[in-house]
Amino acid sequence: MDGTIYLDETWIDGAREFLAKVEETGRKYCFMTNNSSKNAAVYVEKLHRMGLDIDPQKQLITSGHATIDYLKKHYPGQKIYLFGNRVLMDEFEEGGILLEEEHPDLVVTAFDTSFDYPKLCKLCDFVRSGMPFIGTHPDFNCPTKTGFIPDIGSLHAYIHASTGRMPDRIIGKPNKEIIDYTLNVLGASPDNTAVVGDRLYTDVKSGVNNGLYGIFVLSGEAQLPDLADSDVQPDLIFDSVKQIIPLL
């Protein structure tokens, strides 16, 4: 979403027209975001303020959703220390996840924009103890209208420097867990689905590495020069989603 469809609450030029054209041609779309600093309700309300109403059950996938699904399948009934914002904590609890501050069974790191130093120390203590360590997504930066702010990937680097550990598993793009979850929600198959995004190492990689089409747009974080050093090569490249409209 960030860097592909909008920046903060400003539509990227042509994005609204692109979404309308997708529906006019009988196709379906959903938003798939790694940003776990917000829950689904926050995104739905944000899009509503921007003039777009969506079905939150079928048109919005977050790394938080996919992580909840993964935890319920692989760690049922276990207690989770969630390093995340209050809205994400609420979503985890509503999804049936048991949260625990002092004696958890495993740790989950999300994009927490509200943490303080004592909270960071507690997280590192839990990670250092050796308990299972799950990350919602790998992004290093989150784009804004004025540039970039550090995302969870930057935090993982900090944790690694302190504890010697990186997450045992990361759920969000480009990993299989969020793609499988999304395809299941949509009732779609990889061979007729495309991932459109502004990042090579998350968006485009999640497409080309999982049997979907990977479409790279230059409206956000990555740019053409980044392709030279990337092991991810997109199927198609556009300046923005606006350029895709005539091809639909």
C-alpha cells in the first residue's frame, strides 16, 4: 500500500483510476501490506477518509493477519509476547491469540511505533533466552511523504546486534506464509495473480518466488538502479500503477 497506492494519505497519481479499471474489467484486487503498526480497522478507516470503501474480509491482508493465522496453526494455545502497537495487540487478542507480558512461550516482533527503551530491553531479554522468535515482516524502512522511517527490519538488526539472533521465521512478504494466506482468502491461484509493489525484496520477490507475477513500480522505495544489484528480477516494470491502466 505505502509507496504503491498512496503515501501517507495522498493517493499516488492514477492509483484510484487503476483500482477502478481493475474492477471494470472483471478482475479482483486486494491490498496486501507488511505494515503491522496498524490493524485492519485502521486501514479500512484510512481508505474511507481517502474516499475508498473496501470489504475488509476480502480486500485487505496485513502481515498481522497472516501472523495470527500462522500462530494458530503452529503454536496453538501458547502465550505470546507481542512487540507491537496497542491496535495490533487488540487484533491479536480478537483473533484468539493469548498475549503475555512476563512469562511468554514465544516472541513476535511487529512494527511498533510506540516502544520505549525498557520495552526494547525486555524484548531482547526474551530473545536472548532462546525462546521461539517470529517477525511479522522484514521491511527495513516505511515510506512517508517526507522520506522514510525505520521499520521492523531495522529493529531486527538492532536485536541481532544485542542478542546474536534474527527471527526464526518471518511471515510477511516475500515469504510463502503470507502468499498462501492471501491466495486462500481470495480463492485465487498463483498463475492468474500478480503482486504489484514498490519494493524488490518484499513485493516483487513475493510474486516471482512463489509462482505469481511480480510487477515493479517506481513510485516508492526502490528505483531502477537497484535492479543491478538485486537477485530479484520483476516480470514487468512501470513508473506507477497509472501506466498499467491501458494494459488491463
